[in-house]
Amino acid sequence: MINMLIKGGPILWSIILLAFVGTAIVIERLLYFRKIRVDEEKLFLRIKSSLEKGHFDEALYICDTNYSPLSALIKVGIEHRNHPEHIQREVIKDAANQEIPQLEKNLSGLGTIAHIAPLLGLLGTVTGTMKSFGILGQFGAVADPAQLAKGISEALITTVGGILVAVPAVIFYNYLVSKVNLMLIKMENQVNALILMINSSKNNGSKQQ
């Protein structure tokens, strides 16, 4: 293994560095999505029950203790419950837009790694091949086989390394991007439901008073 790392040269080390960075991004994103994962239907029902009773502080507490993009939107809606519906809609949409950077954090970096890794592998292939042809050009057919094999090894190892890093990077990038897109679509669809829930509970509270 160490021998392969040595043969791969500095380009292979660059590919390995990208592998570590990509792994760190994937782990961080998976932990983040696990952290914000909540039972949305259950959360909706709990908050709706509190709002119908007029317990707004309790509803805000539920949002704070069950953090997710949905709970963040609900919290903003509750805090602006006394405003007209069109203002509520705008502030909730603004809150949804503010969640996007956190959801997409580091994904562009992972996508970049997925594109750069095979290019670095190709670069290693070119430089390794150039070394091999340089030896042949200098010594002809009687070139030292060991020196010739060194250039070929660098070419092959960096190519394999780039592909091994790029393939999982592409898979996880597409998975995480699709997950983010699905969450954004759900957030857009939830705006009307949030406004309806907040205002109906507000009206119920007014009638009870």
C-alpha cells in the first residue's frame, strides 16, 4: 500500500486529500440531516393542539426543542400571527429562503471534488506517460525497465485513485442534492398549511375569549 502511494507521486496525494475532504463533507451532511429529522405530522399535530388552546408560548417551546426547517417556519409564523396573512406568507417564505444555505452547506464543495478527482487522475496519467516516453526517448529500447515501470505505475495508480474518489463523491452528491430539493419542495408546499393552521387557531382563540 505504501509502495503504491510512493509510486503515485504528489498527484495521488492530492487525490487522497480530496478523498478525506469529501468524506468529511458527507459525514457532516448526514449527521446534520439526521439532527433535523423529525416526525413532521406529529410535530404539526402537537403545535396545532397548543395553538388551538391559545398556548402560544408552549407552541414556540415545541419548535425550539424540535429543531428542523419546518419548526423554524412554524416559529416565524407564530411570532407573526397578529399580522395580515400576506405579511405572514412573506415572512415565512423569507424564513424558508434563509434555511436554504444551511441545507446546501458544503454541497458545492462535494460536487467540485467529484469533478476534480478524475481530472487529477487524468493529469497523473499524462505525467506518468510523459515520464515513460521521456525515458524511451533518452535511452531507446535499452531503457531501464524499472524506470519505465515507475512512470507507467504513476499513470495507472493516479487514474484508479481519481475514479475511486469520484464515483462515491458523485453518488453522495446526487443523493444529498435530491434530499435537499425534496425538503425545499415540501417547505414550499407547507407554507399554505402553516398559514391556515396559525390563523384558524388564532380565530378559535379569539372566539373563546
